[in-house]
Amino acid sequence: MNDQNQEKELQTGENAPKSTDGAKTTSGWKRLLAKKWVFPATYMAAAAIILTLMWVYTDSGVKNLSETETGSDKTQTVTDATNKPDALAVQGTAETMQWPVKDQDEAEMVLHYFDSNASSEVRQAAMIEYGDTLTPHVGVDFAREDDKPFDVVAAMSGKVTRVETDPVVGQLLEITHSDGTVTIYQSLADVKVAKDVQVKKGDVIATAGRNELEKDLGTHVHFEIRQNGAPVNPESLIGKK
């Protein structure tokens, strides 16, 4: 009899246990979602999280970029200094300029630079006559008393930027120095250096010769200094840094 009753209970499910937890949970979510403030609050929270992540990512990128740029600048500075030895030389002890003769006791200045502020007599003596034309002398000339050749030297360290022969001024040579100053040597013979060669102060670059423009001076060297393309009186610079 008891077995029959149990079988009926199993079939009808009258005495089977029933769980209400799932129903309660579903009802709770529905009530929560039904409230008006739920969706706006959820949206604001999500937006805040996204903005925070974007800020962290951007800040990290800026820091990395700054470090990279700083390192690049330092590397460029070192590279520039390495590739430009002249720039390093300028930072060291400045080099003074000397006269273009190896032995000043051997050759003397025989023609001075035309100084517009000098006396009329001095200015007249510094004029060059060629043909029917008088022109101011924009350099200084050196010669020996016995008219013999002598060594011509670089007045200052630099790069040879011009070597050629001119029918009027003879063989000429130009040296460009680290500060942009150019020294010019004319009336040369036996030039010993070529274009683009680096020379040091005092290096022998040629010997004194002759030219057509100043043929009355015999064997001599004509020496000029130019800054920004304009001639400068050598006597105002020799021995100065």
C-alpha cells in the first residue's frame, strides 16, 4: 500500500520539492533594469573606464616619445661634433695668423695694403699701375733683397680651395679657414699642394715667383686676407686670434 502511494506521488509530483531561487533572481534583475537610472549609470561608468584607459595609453606614449627625441638629439650632437673637426678646433685654443713667409728675416714687406685712412703719400705708394690704370693694392707683398725665391707658407690652418694659373697675377692659391676667412697667395712658383688638401699653419705651400701685374717687384709673393668676400688689411690681423 505504501509503495503504491509513493508511486502516485512520483507521477503526480505533488510531494516533489520546488526551488524558487532562480525565479527570485530573475525577478530581481527585471526590477533593477526597470529602474530609470540604471542605464545612464552603466553608460557613465563604462565611459569613465574607457577615458581612463585612453589617458594612461596616451601618457605612456608621450613619455616614450620624449625619451626617444632626447636621445636622438644627444646622438645628433655627438655625431655632428665627430663629423666636423673644425667645430671642435674652434672650441679649443684659437689659432693666430702668421705672415706667409717661413723666415721673416729672409724676406721683407715691399708693398703695403692700401689704407683709405692713411696719409696721401702712403696711399699713393700702395697703388698698383697696370697698363693705363691705377688700382689700390688690397694685399701686402714680400720679397728678398737679392731677388731670389723663398718659401711661402700657410698663414693659418685650413683647406686649399683654389689652385690655378692666371695670366696677370701668375700662379695663385687660396686657403679657406674654419672661421670662413680666406687667405690668397699670388705670384707663386712650384706650388706644392693641390685643391681640397688640408694644410696646417706654417706648412710650405709654394715658393715665391713672378707675375705680370707686379713685374717691377721681381720675385715676390702677394698675400691677401678676405672676410665675407671683402679684403682686410693683413697688418690688422696678423698675430691676433
